[in-house]
Amino acid sequence: MLRTALLMASGDPRVRRLVSTAPLTRGVVARFVAGEDVTAAVTVAAGLRDAGLRVSLDLLGEDVTDCHLAEESAADYSELLRALADAGLTPETEVSVKLSALGAGLDASLARDLAFRVCQAARDAGTCVTVDMEDHTTTDATLTVVAELRREFDETGAVVQAYLRRTEADCRDLAVAGGRVRLCKGAYAEPASVAYIRRAEVNASYARCLAVLMAGRGYPMVATHDPALVELAASLAGELAVGGRLAGRAVGPLQGSDRRPFEYQMLYGVRPGEQRRLARAGEVVRVYVPCGREWYGYLMRRLAERPANLLFFVRALRSTA
């Protein structure tokens, strides 16, 4: 019930105004969002890189309201990518893009064209793009655009959400040679007709989808903070060792001759100690780092995903009151 309430609040303009105008909010948000401009994003990315972590930067802003804002969003990504290249942060730092930030809700053709523009800017900068997934009504359209992008930019990453009932089948379609696929649990309020609602069902679906991706020919990006799923990924990678069933397959950069290559992905500000522990142990760990002024919807989904995040938020507000 708490998760549902928070997800509903993410779209409530009254709650948005309350949180956005609270004088104590910004200091708390800084734990989860890397500032509001390109300079702040580059600074955070550099610090994470120096700690042995890779980065995926997301310029926050979805469901744009006009075509001009969509064009601005694409231009902002191009500016960010140039700054990352100038700072020597590519290819270790990539970007994540939501199609709704590029105008998908207004004009599908415009969003597709702008996505191609961002992918070209990423390639020019020596890195790549992962296309984020949004609510279930956009899944087919998003995967169609990803398929089109991959014809020219085969390094483009896709995202699938384990709480959707369709995702195991999507994983089979996406686990092709060279295909980068991020598997996450999902963070939108979805009806039970299309999504698993109970936590145990979501976890079981995640495990099934992870097994499909690990057995495929692509490059799995395991987006989770769940210790059991972190351990499962390592176990599956060991069972599918290079030289065994994956011999000769193009699955991405190797992490050692006895491991099936993959990477962990975790959110900025969530379990940072675990991120560094895994990196010190030799794992590839990428931190998903949001930045920009439109942080409210992102923050509310993070609070809904994990009660510990909400407790941190409340404690921080009380401690500084």
C-alpha cells in the first residue's frame, strides 16, 4: 500500500509542489540526484570513475509537453556527451535516455529521430546509449525504436522490467549476440493484468529472466540491489563460464577467462558501500546517475522501490528541522 501511494504521489502536482518547495528537500535529494547541470553530472561521474565504477547518466525530464522541449532534451544530451568526452570519462560513462523525454508522447517519429541524434552524439563521444523503459503502455513502441537504433548503432542498450508478465519472452528476443540488456525490477504503478504485484513473484520473474539473459548471446546488465539476486548473477555467470556453453559467442568484454561477462548496475545513492565492495572484488559495476532539474518523479519512484529510502528521507528531514 505504501508503494502504491508513493507511485500515485509521483504524479500528484500538489505533492510535487510541497516536496519541491520544502526548504530542507534539496539537501536530501542530493543523495540520489547528481545536481541540476552538466558540470555537476561530470563531477559526480569523475568521482565514481576514480572509485573504480562505471556510470550511466540520465538527464531527468520525461513526458515532455511540446516538441521544442523534446529538441532541447536531445541538445542537452549532446552537450553532456561532449563534456564527458572532453573530461576523458568515455567510454566508461554512457547515457540513459527515456523516449518520452524526446517527445514520444507527442510525435513518435520525432522521438525516433532525436534518439538517432543522441546515439550519434554518443558514438562521436566514444560511448553509447541505453534506452530506458517506462510504463507498460510504451513497451512495444520502445522496443521497436531500440530495434531500429540497433541497425545503425548496435551498441544501443535495451531495458526490460521483471515485474511485467511479458518480460521473460522479451528477454529471449533481446539476448542476441552483442545485445546489451539491462534487467531491472520495474518502478511504475502497473495493473495486475500485466504485472506481478507480490514481491516474491517479481523476484521469481527476475530470476527467470536473468537465467535467460545469462544463457543468451548478449551482454546482461543486472540492475538490482537485492543481495540474493546479486549472488544469483555471480553464480549463473560462473556456471556459464567462457570455454563452456558460451565458447565463441560475442557477449561483451571479458571479466576473466572463467566468468561469463556481465555487469551489475545500481542506483546512485543506494548501497554505495556495496557498489565499491563489488568493484574491489573485480566485478564490473555501473552506477545509474540521474541529474537535472526534473528530479521529483524519479525521487518518488526510488522511495517507492525501497522502504529504506523513505526512512532515510524522513530521518533527514527531521534531523535538519
